[in-house]
Amino acid sequence: MQVGDIETISFGIEHLDRATQLSREAGWPHRLQDWEVALDLSEGVVALDETGEVVGTALMTPYGDDCATINMVIVGANLRGRGVGRRLMDAVLGLGGERPLRLIATSDGLPLYEKLGFRKTGAVFQHQGTVGEVPAPTETEAATPADLPEITAIDRDAFGATRSALMAKLAEIGEFAVIRRNGKIAGFACIRAFGRGEVVGPIVATDLEDAKALVRHFMSRRSGAFLRVDTVDAGLAAWLSEHSLAHAGGGIAMARPVVARPAPSTFTTFALANQALG
């Protein structure tokens, strides 16, 4: 098949079943429900072959005009290396407009993203496994619906963009834990169903010890369950390895353009929402 035979069109709900199949073929854990969440928060494109079958996907998740993340870039195995990925990226970058863009790259995708102007900003360490016995922390508690505005504001300070729709969706489908000090939230984490079990993220805190406590909040309640954490902090990654969640790969955090934050935040993002939502 020639690349000229490939058509790119808007990603619709009618493409979700085939997108899920493509992600499974690529070895990704995403369920149909995970794709539904990602598409609900995003715009995207699919690549169609001459029979109308979906052979590639790409999503763009906007956070207002502040920035956007590029997610779920998949090309069917029989078409890789033939320019389909570039076609998908050109289309989805157009959806991003003038926004600064971020993505998580695999080593296979790195050369294409570098050609498109993305530059490495960090690393993502994926950890997962069956949760062992973990004592519950004393400093955490379950969040309430009234906490969502403060959680969203803290996430904005740590991430550098307002992600109101994402935070609202996570509150709808998952649960938040928080640390309070002096009547204010000093850190938060979210857990939700994803892939083989559940994923913890984002995790936002002022220091590593608080980040560990927020993970323990969920681990202590899920002994024997399958859990995943995608962390951008090497210290948290090492701690997860010591607590039954083995290193299982990762990715390369990239941005276009790479811009300095205007002012440092008190808060740090220790784990992503997951690679599908950046």
C-alpha cells in the first residue's frame, strides 16, 4: 500500500473499537473505556486505508490556550516506517494550533518527534505490579467534592496550565486523596480504573515524602490488586520498586517549544495522569 492511499479524517466514536484493537496489537493495556475517556477530553484524527479500516490514530488534548498534549499516536504494524505516522502528526499538530505542545515518546517515535521540533524535557518511569501489604499513612484523607476547585488550582500551578476538564473527569470516574496542612491542601493524588487494574496519577505534592504518602494512601487499601504509576521523579520510581511495583518501561517527555516557566511553583508533579492523558 502506498502512503497516498491513506486518508486522515476526524476521530469519532465509531472508530473506538478499532482504535482499541490497534492499541492491543501494539502491546498497550488500554481498554475501550480508557479510549472513551481520552477521546472525551480530546480531538483527534484516524488514518484509513483504501478499505476504510482504521490503521492509525492520534489525539490532541487541549488545556485552554495554555498548552496541549499529543497522545495515542499508533500506526498499524504493517504500515510503520512508511510515512503514516508523519501524516497523523501533521494532522494532529494542526489541531493544536499555536499552543505549546507536550508528548511522551517511545524510542521508536523519537526520531519523528525530533524532526517535528520536539525536544526532550525529562523521562517517565512506568511502574506496575500487584500491591503488597502497605501500612496506611496518617497524613492523608479522602478528598471531598468541595476540594475540586483547590485541587484544580494546585494542578495548574504544578503543570503550568489549567486542566479543569481533566480534573472534573477524574473526579467523576476516580477518587482523590489529599494532604491538608493549616486548613489548605498541601498535595493530592488520584486513582482510577485503567488497563489491567488501576492507575495512580496525577500526583502533585511539595516534596517526595508527601508524594510517597499519597501513593501509600491507595496502596494500603488495595492489597493484592494490580496498580500502575507513571512517575517523572527518579526518587519516587526507586521507592515504588521497593514496594512491589516493578519498573516496566517508560518514555521520554518532550515539548515543542521548550519554554521556561515564568515562576517556580511550590508544587511538583510527581506522576502523570497516565500516558494517554499526559
